Amino acid sequence: MDVAEYRKKYKEELERQAQNKISYREYLNRLRAPVEESVALNMPDEPPSPVGLPNEDDVQESINIIRNKAEATHVRSQALRGITTEIGKREDLIDMTLELLLDVSESTELRRTALGVLRVLSFSSPLWSAKRPEYFAALRMLIDDQDKELREQAISVLAQKKDEYVQRRLFEGLQDSAKALVPPETALQLLAYDVHAEYFPVAREIVNNPPSVAAKDQALRLLAADATSKDLMTEILRDKSENPKIRRTSAVALQSLAPEEFRGHAREIALDENENEELRAASITSLDHLEESVFLESIDPAAAMGDHELDQRIASLKENATSEDLRHAAARYTQRRGVREKAAPTSEVRPEAEPEPVPQPSQNPFKIAVDVIRSFIKGLRTPTKRGR
């Protein structure tokens, strides 16, 4: 297809899309059409999107629809969503949306739409700085809401903002399951947005007595920030009876806490034919990244590439490994190793240069001449007895 033909088809497509657009008022009217009328007119379940933004009259009509509880819930929700931009420009409309969110007599669908609109406005509204405290206060009230989705969204937003109240409630839930707002793995994940040392003992208890694999995994992730958990990570990594996913998480944590110690364990796992192959592949990938860092930071890159046994054993896995992941990891390690070898300068032993002979004063006419001149000038500067 040549450029002219492409442009022609593109223009036709834009015109076709424009024909399917309708005015905002028509959009509202179709939303409010009874089900029987929609079927009779062969309308789609969702009307086409309107052209441009609503004008002032459209906004007011949308507000009337939103406030009218006699209107269908989906109509009110669409009307609310349709004027999101206008809501962000008016404090009274932001207040209206907050009221809808907290009104438990309203439908769940409308309240969820209100929360979605407010979350958008938190990034786009020029008035948001003044409304942020009211928004956070509303979210804290939703923490104990009956609707699970509203509750979880509110907790997530507050946790990401490092809200002290929700952090305290989540931590209390880990200490006492009767007070839990969310499952322990979710609570640990949310607390990781702002890690405090007081969380570590509880996280270790969950690792030792996990309610689920997911909870143990998240507890290990949180403990990756605790230097005193290095031995625990090592113990889990070396335990072949442990869940492979848990061992991989402990490996990542140990690599962060003690890179040199981790390298030894990763090397051992990578070369152990009786190890879990996914863990071997992950270990080879980690070794590759560690070798890359050492190579880039070393004063003598050639000397930093000395583990030839590891290189040969990994190279053999490209063909012999039964796991595709392991073969891929080995091939990538070998390829990147080759790139580093080409980039490393060759270590050549250069003979020491013989020192140049130091010329003696008697053998250097220039120096003799300089000494004579210096002596003559010194004599001129020395006062004579007659001058005194």
C-alpha cells in the first residue's frame, strides 16, 4: 500500500468513527432510554461515546441525574463518570462525590464509581490540595465498610501514601487475626510500602509458623530489609525440602543482604545436578548479574574473570539440561561471558624499561655552563670590603 492509499483509508476511518459519535445530550438521553425502547430502536447496550466535553447545560443535566435516586444506577454512574473533568474544577461537585462515596444508602456501583472519579481527580484536579484531607478522612472511614472492593481500594491507597492509621490497623491484624482487615499476605505487602523495624519480629513469626505459602513469601520479602535476618535467609535457601518459590524469595533477599555470601550459595546450587532446575536457572541468572557488576567495577577486569570451572559447567548445560529455563539461562550466561572476555584488556607481561643513564656533570657541557654563570652572578651580589 502506497502512502496516498494509506492516507485515504486513514481519513475514511476517521470519518466513519466521527459518524458514530453523538452529542453529550444525546448520550445522556440514550442512557436514560427504557430497556424496551432501546431494544425496539436496536440500540447497543452502551451508547457511542459523545463528542468533546459537555457544555454547562450538559453538566447541570448530569448533576440532576446523579442526585436523582429515582434514576437507574447505571445511568447515574455513567453521568458521574462523564463529568469527571468538570467535577475537578468545582469544590461543590467534589463534595457531592465525597458524599456519594460515604452514603451507605446508595448502590455499591455508584459508590465505586465515585471512588474511581476521586482517584482520577487526586492526580488531575487543580483544587485537590485543599480537598486531600477530606479525601483521606473518607478513605479511613471506608476501611470498615461492608463492601469488600471499596474497603480494599481504600486500604491500598492509604498504605501507598504511608498513612499511619491504616499501617497501625494492618499491623494489629497481623498480631491478632480477629482484627485483620485483609489476609496476612496482603497486609505484609501493604506494610512494605513503609517498613518499620517493629514489623520484623511479627514477620519472622509468620515465616516460622506460616498460615499460607503466600504469607510466608511476603514475610520474607519484608525481612529483606532486615540485616539480622541473613542467617534465616541462608537456612531457607539451603533447605531442599522447602517450597522452591520460598527458596527463590530467600535467595533474592540474601543477595540484597550479603552479596558475597549469596554468590557462594548460588554457585553451589547452579552446579548441583540434584537441585530444583528452576532454582538453578535463577541462580545462574543471579551469578551472571553479579559477575557483570564485578567486571565493571574491577580495576583489572581480566583478573576478575577467574572462575573457569563454573563457566565450563554452565556452558555444558546449554545442551545437556532437561529444563528449557535452565538451558536458556546457561546460554545467556555463556553469551554474556563471551562479551565480557572480548571487552577485557589482554594481560600482557611487559619487560621493565632500563633506566636511562644519569649524565655526570663532567659529561654535560650545558650543565657546566649553567654552573659557571650561577657562580659569576653570585660573585656580583657578594659585597666587597671596599663597598663596606
